[in-house]
Amino acid sequence: MVGVSFPKRNKMMTSPNSLAVENLSVSYPDSKEPALQKVTLNVAASSILSIVGASGSGKSTLLRALCGLESPASGTIKLGGQVLCSSAKFVRPDRRKIGLVSQSGDLFPHLNVFQNLGYGLTNWRRADRKTRCKELLEAIGLPNFEKRFPHELSGGEKQRIALARALAPRPPLLLLDEPFSNLDSNLRQSLRRLTADILRKEKTTTIFVTHHPEDALSTGDSIAVMDSGTIIQCDTPRNLWRNPVSPVAASLFDQINQLPSSNFPNWLRANELELVEESHGGFTSGIIHEIEFFGKTQMVYVKIQNNLTPVIVEVASEEKYQIGSPISIKRKRLKAIQSKRLSTEHKQGICF
Amino acid sequence: MFFKKKPFHSDTWGLRLWKFLAWALGLTLLAPVLVILLSLFSSLSPDSTEAWQQISSFLLKDAIKETIILVIGSCVVASLLGIPAAWFIENFDFPGKRLLSIALVLPLAIPPFIAAIISSDLREKLIPFLIKIRREEGVESFLWWEEHLRYGCLILLFGSLLYPYVFLAGRSAFAGSGIIMGEAGRMLGRSPWRVFSSIQLPLARPALAAGIFLVAMEVINDYGAVKHFGFNTLTVTLFTTWFGMDQIETAKKLASWILISVFFLVALEHWHRGRALRSLHPEGAKSFGSPSSIITRIACYLSCLVPISLGLILPLFGLIDWLLKSSSIYDQIDWEEIITASRHTLILALSSTVICLATALIIIGAARFSTNPILRVISKFSTVAGYACPGTVIALGVMGFAVALGNQFPSESWIGRLLVPSGFIWLLFAIVTRYFSIGSQMVQQGLARQNKSLDQSSFSLGKTPTKTFFRINLPLLKPSILGGATLVFVDVCKELPLCLLLRPFDFETLSTLTYSKVDQGAIYACAIPSLFLISVSMLGLIIVELNGWRKLSKTK
Amino acid sequence: MKTRFSSPIAAIAFFVGFLAQAEEVRLYSERHYDADKEVFSEFTDKTGIEVKVVKAGANELIARLKSEKNSPQADLYITSDAASLTKASKAGLLAPLKSELINAAVPQALRGKQDTWAAFTMRGRILVYAKDRVKGQLPKSYQDLASPEYRGNLLIRSSTSKYNRSLLASIIAIQGKAKAIQWATGMKNNFARPPQGNDRDQVRAVAKGIADYAIVNTYYLGLLKNGESQEDRDAHAAVGVVLPTSGDRGTHVNISGGGIIKGAKNSSNARKLLEYLVSEKVQKKYQRLTSEYAVSTKVEHEPLQKAWGEINPDLESIHDLGIYDQEAQKIFNMVGWK
């Protein structure tokens, strides 16, 4: 399901649900740094773009700007060729056909499920509304829930209904703002798959903001990494995993070690190192400081003499180590991890 | 907000109209206060200057002293009655708790003025003691005791009738985070008392400050009870300057000074409240359960029964006693008078409630959907205006405003007649300005509980802010609106000074009727209007308490 | 379309109705006694003129009258203070009474200058004392009460009461400002408690023992005697009455009176009502019902009033009450008589 081919650029641009953002900048009056700096991104029609980034990287601001809740200092937003926002024009939030699912779901507490789902469908005939509602409820696995009220639902059910509600009017673009953050990981996993299924069926273009790397990697057709208000890398999940453009990008997906040594590149993943006896000569040695057991793997923290932050090495769970014993660290692969020379488009933080 | 700082053309028409209305209403509410503040800087005519000198040199010092003593004393008593009751009700479960918690709020229905009159019978019991003092220790000692006993009685009266403000504030404060912190404290091995004094009380202080502030404002504002006890606070002095001496300009100057000092109090309270940590309102907060020891059990009941006896049972007994005594003059009672007064009270209360709540919704709703900082400031200040201004000050401001406005139109035209300074519309205006803050605070709290993301979901589904307000925010505000409406209604029914000062010709309310009857000496005849008044108020309060307006976090 | 006058019966009914409408008199009154209601209904029975009353405070009424100057909504202005009547007359709100009956029944001192108003009852401001506690010499005048020997032993209501203002105004008229200030200061120093409550409260307080002396209106004594409760009646029984003199004049009195409003629609009806109020029968009724004194010297006092003593009312000061009203207020503020 994840392997996707990307349609050619010019076809993308004129599709009814393709999103084109150009040089979008947003700044808040009380902070010196702009929240978004010249962000450019294109999302192909009916595809899912995941956005990851640390807090404060600008993810929420981007979504809010797309919705029309922030007014950009400069830049344009076009959805399916229609200008939503530019220096000359600004379409009100309620007129942009953009669906939004927020972190807390925000079901309207005083309306039942049917009324919530039908909230955005006021111009539809009643019969059509009922059909659409039934259809959606079946798709999310909650048939016959029409009469229930939000306070009778569990967390997972609420999020599913919130998703259905946003999808009900068949919006060309859907924004998901960390929708599964409040749920436990099993629920998150099942909802992830369900969401991806529905989005494919509905053929909605989606932007999916998350800070869980597994959500981003598994669900998105492409991923954009944001840091300090810009997109620092935008690529397919596999490419991103293999060739992150900077330690920042890499650290979002995995545990990394930053090493200021001149021997090799300045950062390495934990699973690219291995532990050997001191006598076997690794590139550096130290004392085992701590061991964390994660079931499938273990993380061993090694304190190197001239370094303060322990180096983290991933080892198999069967291997036994002693805290306090000296150990040596060796690189697992010979192939250097280097930043591939990326195309200029990627370098500038432009997606596609 | 709908969106931030965007060109004007992106607001909907509905939103634009709404914001305009909010501005207009907010400024209108501030007008009386501004009129009074202006007179700080105006110069007085020689006639008024003389009157002002009289007041400032002879009357002002005593007025200030008496006001301060009464305010501080009443706040202390109210806290002593209200805080323990709130703590025990929130932290423990015991049989009868629900009934007691409703009864604890009911003293608010009793106007202090009526309680003052009822209390005179009781106070006469103190006279033998005073006579003994006079005989044994001489006149000076008698005079000293007489004055201090009077202070004590009035302070006790105010404290007993107004403690519900502190009680309610305490309930909100001790629920939620208070209990969680308390549990944490218990786990660390501290006794309940230590937990209370070192954790819960400091955390609750800001909310309690708000309640105590309300008590202080009620005492400052009171005219009937204070006058009856022979004290001359700032409000009474203002009254007599305006009414007794007919010196409106001087009264305005006095009012402006009162306003400044009250604003200082408000600033103090806001600053104190601002330092509070955001309350947590965790859903799972539980009480400590049933009281463990017999001492705690007794304390639970005692803390509730003492305030109720002082503030509710005693006055009611007195009132019933009156009723029985007045049964001999039933045939002389002018029922028509009472019914007319009731009708007037009802009209006044209903119309002011509706206007207050509608205005509150307009102003606060507009502030929610707008980013204009000035609109927010206006929204905040229009709340403060009525909250912080003594009723007499507002009445003066409204009068000044009315006269200035009325002079613009010829008196014969229909608009001239509508705006005539003694018209009903100005009484309504003053009452709305005074009580606006109660309604708007409830609305504000209720609206703040609604996450902005709720609005945003509605926008994303294609609804304009106006539609969102009516379909989402408003239905969810129903408990707050009901609570605010009831409080405003009850307070307007009880209102005396404003009605005395600004009432239209031949317009008696139940409270002014009672006041005039007492003035004439026909004390028992006012038992029945008083009973009407108190019953209506109590009914309102009971309805609100039963609906649990306090627990607004649950919807549906 | 049928008009009102299409049938003769309707026409007559309408005409009669129109006539019936005309027979009314509208009152702006400060008085609020049940006795008035009785008197007015008897008046209506006798003359067929309906009496419509609007009650409010004196200042409010005057303000209202001023605002209605061009089209008066009332016919008769009644108040319980000579100062208010003088004020209304000075403001040009009252028309001359032009009634022989009134001139005959009411002494000149109790009628307004320029014939603009006339009194129809009188009440004295007198001294009560605790019968069982006060032995020996009783104070004879208001001025006596200001002497230090009565410290902590005197009760009187607030200076905001118009009755106290008029008392002080009369003292200013009789003895001059300086002496009046002395008197007010002396009185204030003798208060057993800061002024609170009304006259009835002062009498009750004397009966309970807070102080031995109080200054009250004669009207309240009557009220207490026929009082609502046993306590009131007991209070009345416990006090004795002194009719104090004031300087070289008699006991301070104030009046209830009325004046016809200038430009009133029903001025003749208003005159009729006022004439009715000063008639002997009604004067006697007031004496009985409210213990107010009659204005006419021909009317004999009630036994209760006789029991208080032979009153020598200070009629000279009546016209001065309006002149020194403001001054009195200033003096009250100055000496701290709240």
C-alpha cells in the first residue's frame, strides 16, 4: 500500500485536489522569529503527505495557515488550481473546502453522532445525508451509532467519528493534526490503518501531522520534515530513512548519536554501531553506563572518556553485558553514512 | 478567532455587524463610569464648591472610617462562615450534604435592609446589658459599648447574609486541584489540617479573593441597612448629598473619589487573582469520603449549620414573627400597592436580565471571534464597570449622561419624552450597567471552557462565525446563561439604592415599597412585600443550585 | 362605517361618560396615611369627584412639577413640610387659592404668602421622657436639652429628616445662626447613639431604657397608642410628654398643606378638595385618626392631645422654615449630626 508512484508534475498541478503552497511565510507579532519561512510544498492529488517535526517547528502554524486561521505575511496557497490565499485574495476559512481533524477530535457535545456527521452537510437533502452518514459509519466500523452522543463514546470511537465528520462533505483536502496522540499505541496502530484505507477510498488529498515517527513512515506517501519554520527535507519514507539530510531530520525517526570526531561523519544511528571486547579494537572505548531493555532489542549506554554524553548502541536482546565493565565501540557497516547529494529541489526544502 | 489580522473584506457581514454592536454596547456600558471620572477634573460652581468643602471637611473622614471598618469586619465574618463550610462540603460526603449545600446559598435571597429591620427586635435584647453598663460605669462607657455593639451587629449581619459569595468561591476553589493536591499532601504524611492550611488554602486564595471582593462591594454599596443602623458610609453620604442636599455636582465629585479607591481595590484583586496557577479541574477528583472520626463528623455539620442559622433561619423566623404580628392589620393592608410594586419589580428584573445576558453574549462572543485588542479591553472593562462601581456612583453617572443627552432633544418630541431623565429607560440602563458583570462573568467562564478548536472544526465544516456561535457555542452555554440570568434576576429584585435614586415617577418596587413603609414606621405592614421578595429570590436560587450550574464542565 | 354618534343612546352615553371623566382631581402628595384614603373616599361620596393620588417624595414632586410646567399633569400639590410649599411657591408652581372658606378656616400664619397654599393639619415636635426614671425637674425648652447634663441621654432621628431640619431652621429664625450652631453642637454631644431609625424607634428606645429623653413628632405618639403591637402600646404608656418652648416662642410645629398647581385642568375641583380638608368635620377626623392638630382654632383638641398639655404652637416661624432650610442642612453637616 505504501509503494506509490508519483505522477508527473504538470498533471499534478491541475488535478482538482492537488495542493500547491508557494513561499508561505507567517510570523506572529510577539516573536522575533517567523513561524513559517518561505515554505513551498506540493501535494499530489489523492496522496498523503506526513509532516513531522519537533514542537515549535511550525507544523501547527502551517495547518492553521492552510485552513485560513492565520494570515500569511507572504506566499500563495492554491488548491486544485483555485487560489485560496495570495497577496491579492484571501478566502475565508468557512469557504475553503478543507477538512480538519484536531488532536482532541472536538465532537460537538450537544449533538449526536448523526447530527455531528451531518453538520457540514446542511445543503444536502436529508436522504442524501442519511446515506452518506451510513456509508461513513460503516467505513469506520461503527454502524448504527447514529443516535449516540459523544460522551458515550470511547476515545478511539470519538476520533473515528471526528474523521468521518471531516470527510463527510468530501473535501478536496483534509488536514489531520496529530489525531492519534491521545490514544494508546495499539489503538493508534489500528486507527492508522483504518484511516489510510478510508483516505484511499475517498481519494482525499491529506496532510497528516504527527510526532510519532512510525505513523509518518507507515502512512505517508511522502514525508516532509520541518524545523524552525522551514521544510528541511521532503521525500518518500524509504529515501528519508536512508538519507536524512541532517542530524535533526534523522533524530525524528530514530535514536542517533552525535559524535564530533574527525574519523567519521558526525552522527551515527544506534543500530549502526556494535560492541566488541576492548582487545578487538573498536574506534573508541569506554565504560558501560546503563542498559535499557526493550524486548526486541537492548540499548547500551557507553560513557566514553573524553565525551560527556553517553553513546547509545543497539544490541540484540540475548546478549549480556555488565554495567561498569569496559567496552569498545565499532561501526557496523563500512559504507559511510553520508548525506547524498540531493537535488536542488530537496535542498531548498521544496517537496517534489 | 476567526483569523488573525486580515483585510476587512474577509469578515462576514454578520460578524462585522456583531463587532459593531459589541463596540457600541461596550462603550455605552462604560459611559456612566466615564461621566463620573470626568468630574474628577471638572471645576465646581461656587455653590457646589461650598458644599464640597462641607463634605470634605466634616463628613468625609468619618465616612471613610466607617466604610473601612464595616468592609473589613464583614469580609472577615463572611470568610469565617463561608470557608469552612465550603471545605467540608467539597471534601467530605455526609448525609444531607445536598440539602445543606442548597440551604447554604439561600441567605443571598434576603436583602440586608430587611434583615436589619428584623434584627432590631433582637438587638433590643442587648439593651438591659447597656443599661447596666450605664449605671455601673457611666455614660462614656455606655456610649463606647453602644457604638461597638452596633458595629458588631451590623458586621455580623452582613457577614451572615453575604458569606455565600465566599462559600461559592471556596467550592470552586477546593474542588478540582484542591483535592488532588490535598491527596498528595496526605500521602506525604500531613494531617488534614496541615494539608488545608499549607496547600489547599494558598491555592484557593485567588478564587476566595474574588468571593471576598464581592462581599466588600456589597457592603460598600448598601444603603438601607447601613442607614438603619445609624452609620454614614460613603454611599450613605453620597445619597444624602444628592438627595438631601440636592447637590448633584458635588455628589459627582464625591463619587469620582469613591470610584478611584474602588478601582484600586479591583486592581489589587485582579493582580492577586492573576498570580493563581491555572486550575486543573481534573475530572476524577473525589472527596475524602465519609468523615472518619466523630469530631470530623460534628465539624462537618457544625460548619454548615452555623452559617445557615445565622443567615437563613434567624431572618426567616423574624419574618414569620412579623407576619404573625401583622395579622392584626390584614384588613388595612393595601394589596393593590403590593401587587403594583410586584409587577414593577418583575418587569424591571425580567427586562434587565434579558438585556444583561443578551449584551453579555454579544460583547463576549464578538471578543471571541475577533483579534482586535481594543475590543477585548472593552469586553474586559465593561465587565469591571458594574462590578467595581458602587450603585450610587452608577446612578449618578447615568443621571449625568441622561441629562446631557436629554438636553439635545426638545422635551415635547417623542424621543425627548423617551429620554427624559426620570424615565424608566435610565433606571434600566443603570441596573444593567451595575449587574452586567454578574451575567457576563458566568458567560465568560462558560465560553472559556469551550475550546477554540471546537469553533475551528465548525469553520472547517463550512459555517461562518455567526452560525457557529448560534449552533455550537450558544447551546453549550445554556447552563451558564441560566446561572447568570438567575443571579442577575435575584439581585435586581433585591436592589434598593438604585431604585430609590433613579426610579421614574410613581414607580415603586417591592424593595422601595418596604423601605418607605419602614420610613413611615409601618414596620409590620412591610412583612408581606418582604416575603414576596424573598420567596421569589429564593426560588430562583434553588432552581440554579438544583441545576448544578457550578458544575459546568459536564455538558448534556 | 358607523361612527360613535350614529345612535342617540350611544351619543348620550358618550356625553355622560365625558362628563363623568371631567369630575376628578389629581393629586401629587407626599403624605401616605390611611386616614387620607378614608377622607378622600368620603369626599368622592359627597361630591362625586374622583381623587387620583400619586405619592412620592417632596423633592421628586417639585422636580416633576417643574418639568411639567407647560402642561401640568396634576391639580393639587400636598406635602408635609412648610419648607417644600414655600419652595414650590417661590418656583412659581402654585396658583392663588382664592377661597373665602379657606381664608376663614385657616389662620394667616398657616397660609402661604400671596395666597398660594394653605395648611390643613399641624404636628408638633415635642419631647418625650421616661416616666418611671425621670424624677425632678423636666427640661422646658429645646435649648435646655443642649446642656451637658443630658449627655448620653438624648435620642433623636437623623438630620436627613425634614422635621429636624425645620426644627433647626426655626431655631435659626428665632435665635440666629451662631446660637443655632451652639444648640446643634450641644444636642449632638448628648446623643445616646448616632441617629438611627425613625421617631417611633426613638420612643421605643426610651421605653426600653437606652436613654431618658427623645424628640419626636406628636403624630407618632398617636400611632404608637393605637399601635400594631403590644410593645408599641407599652412604649407609649411608658413615656410622658413635654411641650417645649423655643426661645421666646412656643412649641415648634410643622404643617401638612396643599396648593393648587398653576395651570391645572381641574383647579376648581382642587379648591373644593382643599376646602373639604380644612372643614371642621375633616379636621376633627384627622385629629382622631392621625393625632395631627387641626389648623383651625375653632376645633377642639382630642382627649389624647389634651393629655399632652396646652400647646402653644410657634406659628411665626412657619414662613421662615423655607428660608433657613439650606442653612440648617449646612449646620447639621458642620457639627456632625448625621
